[in-house]
Amino acid sequence: MWVYLLVPKSLKNAVILIGSCLFYAWESPQFVFVILTTTWLDYHFVRQMDKVESPFLRKIWLVFSLSLNLGLLFYFKYCNFFVENLSEMLSEGSGTVTPWIKLALPIGISFYTFESITYVVDVYRKIHKPLRNFWLYQVYIMLFPKLIAGPVIRYHEISEQLTNRIETAELRLYGLYRFIIGLSKKVWIANTMAGYAADIYSHSPDKISTLGAWTGALAYTFQIYFDFSGYSDMAIGIGKMMGFRFPENFNNPYSSLSITEFWKRWHITLGAWMRNYLYIPLGGNQVTPPYRIYVNLMVVFLISGFWHGAEWAFVFWGLYHGFFLIVERLFLLKILQNLPKFVGLFYAFLVVVIGLVFFNLEEIPKSIAFLKIMFGEGKPDAYQSTMDFMFLFYFTLAFLFSFWILLPKGKAIQEVVFSEKYGFKEHVFASFLSFIFLILCAAKITGSDFNPFIYFRF
Amino acid sequence: MKNQFQILFYLLLTGWTLFLVNGIVPFYQPDALHGAFTPSQDTVLSWKTWWSGRFQKKMNLYCNDHVGFHPNLVRLNNQIDYSLFSKLHAKSVLIGKNGFLYENGFNRTLEGKDFIGSEAMAKRMRKLKSIQDTLQKQGIPLLVILAPNKTRTYPEFLPDYLPLHPVDSNNYNISLQLLKELNIPFMDVSEWFVKIKSESPYPLFSPYGIHWSRYGVALVADSLTHYLNQNGCYTPELTYTMKYEKDKTKIRASSDFDIGLGLNLMFSIPLDSMPYPEFNYIHQTDCAKSAPLFLADSYYWMFIYEEISRNQFGNQWVFWNYGKEIWTQEVMDKHKPYELINNKLSASELYKYDAFILIISEGNLSKFGYGMLD
């Protein structure tokens, strides 16, 4: 950050790019060349597409680019899945399994592939002109805060900021506050919930009690939200410190009153991508016969599930959400609107919690066994996790921060915290709090890895 | 206003940067952490280590352990978890009622989770019996001291979420049975402490220590003296008077606070004054002090710290720590490096000593003999 702040404006993008390459190479050294090569090819494909006039040739270049992006995504993310399933099918007859060396997954591939697609498709749709500078395209794709876990940013949302962003000290302060909020969510709530969730999920379902299963399921539900939204907050915060305005990715999803609303609040940028680059091209709501809308929805959610992971459980998870969305469109939403709010809230949250069991366990039979325990098949004397004060404390915090927007006071607090209309006094107070939280987070990160063996001293 | 925002931002960023700077060029050195802990070592960057991800993995660990103010950050985290949630970050330590600290392994042992099986234990005991027979012919006494177990002595302070389920088939019960059957002399301090704890005028374990309290060690030392003197050895008679130590710094520096120290908290746990023995030795100058060999675990350290070894055995005692390290009075006094044990027990080796005493705590019974009996 110091380097970025100290260099002249003309070198800031270079600093970002070098930093992003180092960041990616740190986590995924083998694949930094893959991402650099594909972005180079993509950039040139799009340039060629823009140069030609013929719609047919434009389409050809579009297909080239999409094939490259989706081909790589398919190869790295889904090959293992398809080969394993195919091998399993074939082995049922012959009893032999096809040998296959598992491929490693380049980190962030799902995110940057989708971003590349937005660039290619939007140029094809003539929403914006292609970039004339390859390095700017690299900055857009590799921008480190959002490279690994989003938000998924459409090119046109950020195109202006790549060359001409407004950087003010006040915006940097807001960015820093946002970063600390995200870090605190991740370090304090998500990591703590993760410990309890992992403890429960590490047991075979027949070894845990009903209360234990609910504890694990709820802990995981809060873990995934605070983990993912915390990361998004950190990305948005770092972006702001460098003058970028990334789109919001979460908006209190667990306080949704239906699954339809949930998907407007959860992973918002992925939802927007799916809508703009999949649902609308499939015909969106303007399709005949009208039932095709449901087919389109199922296709979108199937792909959304598959995007999350190459496992049948993710496919099921996507279809499961798609199913509830369709049921809501058919009749449920109308019924829910006529019922007290808490019914919708309870229903939507329950659907999400159950869905996340599949998401976490990644195996359908295991997930069903776990759900059976949750819904009454657990033995009361079986393992139910240590529901100590620490769990209750962080669980309450997670619960409060997930649902507080439903209360007028909670909503007011949230609006103040994220308002970006601070006076100097508010800034001083927020800076002080940020520093305290930074120290607390640093203590938690550092301290959690320090587990000395006292007995070795003797 | 713009400048004020600028100042605030740079102040925050500087505060942040201080963690890095103090890690690289320490301008402030906090007190080191207590407990056995191996910080990650620096690593060498090469194409191979980077490509395989080994460099990054090691570097991440290294940075975590060497970030500026690392001990303070660890203590802050430990303090928050201890004060708010009664959670500890020291491995294998658990907190019970009234802040009583236990070593986790002893529950496992009571519940037979480390039980090595009757036959394996019998094999080791038979070997010990044959050693005892050999030594007896030379007039060298052998004694097994079963050191006490804090969990067994004070189960009432265990946390409610951790009910004990002791089983019959555990290393302690089988050892006891075999010691009786084979007629090997032993002192069952574990059982003894359970019997006397309700009438004991002083605590047998400190709330924040792993090992027997200083009063507890005085009781054992007294009994050991009698045993040795009744079996052909000479050690000065030992008496003691109990006095309450009010200096908390001394208590914190003592073995009565050995787990407490390892918790690495920001603020020390409030302590009550502890009763400590003041020893008096009645030495008959015409008698030469015996030279015993102690094959023991960490329970023996209290004999050394309390100067019982020096006063009762002079410079002649030898302590084989876990059967791996050789400690003597000379090593202690001159801060010399201890030697490592290379050989198993042999008759010629044992004949050098006037007595052979094996001290073993319940948690270590699965390692009975510390691999030396073969």
C-alpha cells in the first residue's frame, strides 16, 4: 500500500499489476502463466472481433474467446468430475477404472473466467469499446483484491476507474474501515463458527445427536456467510483505498423473506452475471410458452450450482434453490406475502440452512443422512459438540449481525456505519475503533497458531 | 479537512506498518513467551521451493511467528479467550472449576484410552522384576514410585462438560496389580494422595501446577528417605515446617505455577499465598551419602528444585530424564549440557549405584520403563 501511495499516478496501475501477479504467484505459482497467457489471447481475440464488420466473423471471434475461457474452466474445474463419473459408469461393466491424474485447480478461475466473459460479450454487444492497452486489461482481470473470491465485476462497471479514478484521503479511510469490518467478520465470527462446524461435521452422522447436527448446520450457515461476505468487504475496502468502487456483493441475505429475495441479497454480483449473461440470453421472462421461464430458471440454477463446485451435491444444491424459486413464482410468494413476516423469514432461512448441508458435505447420501439426524433420527446421548460460552457468544453475534436489519435500530446502525457521510469527529472515532479491531484481529490470527506443548519443557 | 483526513489515514497505515517494521527491525522487544514452542525457521527462496509452494507455506508460518509484537498479540488473544470464555491456548491443558488447571492427557489415561494391554505391561514388569532380583543379590534396593495424578486426586474441579468415565482396564490398575503379583517394591502415591486429601492440611497439588505441590513432594521425600534407610542406604533424615509464601512473584516462578505460566496471559492469574516446606536435614557426618539412580519423568524435577537431591544425596545422584537425558548435580550447578543416554539398562551400569528408583506418573505408564528395560 505504501508503494502504491508513494508512486506517481502514471505508475499506480503498474504497481497494482505487479502486486497482483506476485499475489497470484504466491498462492498458485504454476498457474500465473496460464492466467497471463489466456488474458493475452483474450485481449487479442476481442481486438480482432472489434475490427471486423461482418456479424458472422464477429460471432466467430466471440466463439473463439468463449471457447478459450470456458474450455479452460471446463478443463481445470470439471475434467476430474466428468472423467471420474465416466470412469465409474464404464467400470460398472468391466470392473476396471480408467487411470487419470487429478488436475489441480487454479485459484480464482471461476471468478476471472466470468469477468473475461463480461468483457468479451459486452464488446460483442457493443456496450463498450475494447481496450487499446493490454496492460489495462490485465489490471482489470488480475486486480488482486477481487481476483480470488470476487466480487464478480463486469468490465463496464470498472472501465472508467481503470484509467481515471478519484482517490481521496476520505475514500481511503472508508476503504480501511470496510477492510477492518471484513477482516473482523472473517477472523472473529467465521473462523470461530468454522471450528464448531468442522467439529460436528467431522463425525459420522450416526454419531451425532439432533441438537449437535443443528449446531453444526447453523454454525456452518453463519461461517459461510461471514467468511464470504467478510472477504467481499475486504476486497471492496482495499479497492476503495486505491480509488476503486467495486459493486456490493451481499446485503443481509439471511434476513430475506423468501428464496427469491435471498438471491437478490446473496452473492449479488454472481446473480447479476447469471441474469445478464445466461438468463436473459435464454429469453429471460419474455418466453413462450410461459413454462419455459421455469426451464430457464432451472438451467440458470443448475449452472450456478455447478459453478460453485464440480460435485453432484453442488448440482443438487443449485437445482434445490431453483426448485424453491419456481414454487415461489407459481404460488408460494403470494401466500408468504399474506402471512406474518416471521413465517417467510423462517422458511427462507430454513431452506438455506438445509441447502448448505449439501454444500458443505459435498456428497448427497452423506447430506441426506445428516438431514435425517437434524430432523429427529439422532440419538439424544450422541455427540452434540461443546456448546460452551464461546460458541454461544459468537453464535449470538452472528445471529444478531445476520438479522439486525429487521429491527429499525439495527437498520439505522447499519446505515450509519456504511453511510460514507462522516464528519471529522466520526472519522476520528471510526479510526480509533478500526485500530483497536485491527489489533484484535492480528492477535486472533497470530494467537490461534500458537499452541505450545507445555509438557515438552520438562 | 482534506489534510486532516490525510493525516488520519497515514496515522492508521503507520500503526499498521509498525507490526511489520518491528518484526524486521525490532525496536521494541516484548518478554518472550513461556512454554515449549518452536518458531518457524526462515526459509530459502529458490525456483524449486517457490514452484512447489513450500517456500510460501514456510514463509507464511515464519511471518506469523515473527510479526512485530508477536508475544503481545499472543498474550492478548490468550487473555481475551481466558477471561471471557475460560478457553486456553496451551496444548493439552484444560480449565476446570475455580480456575483449576488440568493436563488433558490424564483423563485419557483414567479412561483407558492409552491402555497398552495387560500382556504388554506384564512383559515390562517381568523385565523389571528380573532387574530387581539381580540388584537384590548385590544389596541394591529398587523402588517404583507411582506419581500422583491431579485428575484422580481432585476430580471435583473437572469441568462439567467433561465427566470422567474411569475404566478398570487402564495402565494404572494393571500396573498396580502386576507390581503386587510380582512382589516388586512400590509406593503408590496416587492412591495415597486420594486417601489423605480430605485430611491434608495443605494442598497436594497447586491449582495452576501440573506436578505434586511442594508439600506433596515433602511427603514423598520423607517416605523415600525412610525406605532407603531401611534398605541398606544412607540418606540424612529430613524434617520440614510449612510456611506460607506471600510473595506472588516467587510463587509464579515456582513449579506450582508451571501450567499457569504456560498460559501466556497479559495479566497474571490472581494467586493465594501457598504453603511451602522449609527443610531441615539431620546428617550424620560419619556416614557417606548414598548414590541413587532415578529413572523418572518430570515429577523428579521437584526434588532437584527443592534441593532435596543435593541435601540427601550430595553430588552423587543421577537422574535419567525420561530415559533420554542424564542430569546430575554437576550439570545443574555448572549449567553444563546434559549427556544423552545411548545404552539400555545393564547390570554393570546399575551396580554403580546404591539404589534404583523408578518414578512414573499415570500419564506415562504406557511408556513404563521409558524404553530402558529391554
